[in-house]
Amino acid sequence: MKKPLADRFRPQTLDDIVGQKHLLAEGKPLRRIIESGEIPNLIFYGPSGVGKTTLATYIANKTNKTLRKLNGTTASTADIKEIVAQLGTFSGLNGILLYLDEIQYFNKKQQQTLLEFIENGSITLIASTTENPYFYVYNAILSRSTVFEFKSVEPDEVERAVRRAARLLEEEQGIQIGLDDICAHKIAVGCGGDVRKAMNAVELCVIAADRDGDKRLVTEETVESLVQRSAMRYDREGDEHYDIVSAYQKSMRGSDPDAALHYLARLLEAGDLPSACRRLMVCACEDVGLAYPQVIPIVKSCVDIAQAVGLPEARIPLADAVILVATAPKSNSGEQAIDAAIADIRRGNVGAIPRQLQNKHFDGEDNQNKGQHYRYPHSYPNHYVRQQYLPDDLLNAVYYHYGDNKTEQAFKAYWDKIIRNS
């Protein structure tokens, strides 16, 4: 079976690698390390299709060490032991460079199996991962490695890879490919910074292109039908998911409706309606809260409508709610109040519930002041009467502080007057 285009034509020089200029431009530390030939243990972290495997393969080809490759999704401890067994033999005479793709799928024991050999330098590790290595890679491996973060490739750089892919296909198949600037740009933009996806899209477009003898003409219609929706880079269990939902809520909290709608659109295009609804309701309570308390039932109603009608119509009530939350006045006084109360509970500051608040009507013989003595507030002017509600141990605790917004300040003024006159 023929390999994908991205695997058949790996770059031959560092300058052929598109993107990652913050790592590979002239004078950058990673480039200097590679050019020195003294390769330390490296961990490449970033989304898929941005050059991690390409660069690791390039480095491996430039070293005199024996290259071995493993993939964390399929490799076992036995595979590691087989590589270790080659040390000291003719094939491993100069040491082994192990390229371990998707290291996040290696468990702690598997990673520890490598540790001794990484430490003494007999194995040089180049690992790649799409997940944050500080969460998924064993600390002892991390401490012996240098982490470099790869970023999504800009469309202009992806377009360079698209044109290179077209040229390589022409050479490989002996055909002429008509790929104009508009089509090349659409492929580059539509693949969301994933170079591998862009190169494979070129191959698909050429296969589906209009034919005229040994010529292939790639049309905009073909590109749009094959590349549509592929710009979404999304994994509900990966870093990208958490980055998007975090940006979504922070944009609403930051009162930027345009950014909030952008991240809502990304969630909806990925079909992640539950995350869009959940974070929206959390933000209404946490970040708007008592500054505009009516927002909470409004948002809940919009979420109910969205879940009832489903996508694509769900985008409409959710957009209304997101704009409302983003543009509403903000207050986190409610969240701060409950967090302060919970903190007291966790410190053991609990105390006995005052007698007048207890749900019982029988006093033991040892009680010298029989009776509940509860004062019913509605029986007093303004529906308020002074009495103790907090336990004795927390008598002076203050958890809630009125926010500086119009709504909470109006409540404060009302109760200041009532309490002052009672």
C-alpha cells in the first residue's frame, strides 16, 4: 500500500521544513543544536501535522547513531527490551537514537525502562507528543530532556508546502498539475495549520481533478468539497479542547462578544454542543452573577432551547446567550462568597447550629432556657429582625461582600437602611 504523500516526501534540509521559525530559523537554539551534531534527549510537543515527526526523522538521518522508531500507541515493554538488547552489538555500536512517537501513551513502567539508558547516553531519545508533556511524561524523563513546543503552521507557510506537494506529485507521476493561487490558498487555510493534512489534501485534489491527457486541473469546487470543515483541529480529550473552552469562557468573562462567538463557533463546528452549553451556564453564574441575576434563568432557557432543537439551529439561542453574557455587567461576588464559606468548613470552622435555628422542639432536662426562641422575620417591620444565624465559633464571619455594580449596590443601600433603623 502506498504511503501518504506527507510520508513519501520528507524535507531534505531544515529550510525545507515549513513553519516553526521560532525554533528553526537561523540562530535559534534548536537549529544550532541540530547543526552541532551533538543531539541531547528531546521532547517535541504540539498539535499533529506541524513537523514533529518530520524534524525527528531529519535529525535521525543526520546522526551516525542507529535509528529505531516506536509508537506509544502500539509499542510494548518487549519492544523496548529488544532495542536495549542491541546496545553493545555491531548494530548499536555508536549508540541508538530512539524516536518515540506519542510518548503520552507509554505508561510509567515503560518510560522507566528507558531511564537507565537515557541517563548513561547509550540511547538518545527524541519523543513527540500532542499532549502537555508536563502532565503525561514521567518526571525523571522530563528532567533529562529538553522540551520544545511546536505551534500550528501559518497559512502562508502551509501554502509553501502545498506548492511543494504539487511539484513532487508532478515528478512522481509524470503529469502536469494545474493548481492556481486561489486553490492553493484555500487548501492552506482550510487545513488549520496541519501540514500533513494539507499535503494529503493536495493528493486527494489531484486524484479528483479534471483530466486532460497528462494534465490534471484542480478546481475551486474540488478543493471546497474535499477540504471543507477540515480546518477544525479538535480532540474532546486533548489539550485543544480545554484550550478552546477556556478561551470561550474567558472571552465572555472579559466582555468580548466577538471572541466569545468565535470560540462558540469552533465548539459548534466540532459538534461539541454539551461543552458550549455547560461553560455558558457556568459563566452566567460565575462571572455575571448578582450584577444581573436575571441572566441566569435567561441563559438556562437558551440552553434548554438549544438542546431541544439541536444543531444547527442551536447556534441561534446560544449566540443570543453568549452575547448577553459577554456584554452584561460582571460580578463574581457570589463565587467568592461560597468559596470563602467552603474554605472555613475545610479548616474545621463549623460550630453548633444556634438553638433558634434548629429543627426540633424538645429540650432536655439540662437546658435551663427551654424553648426555641426563633424570631419569625415576617412578623417584624420590613420583614427583618436581628438574631444570630451563624454558629458561635463563626459569629463575626463575613463571606459575602457586595459587588460595585448597580444591582448589588442597590441591595446594599436597601439593607443598610433596614438594619440601621431596626
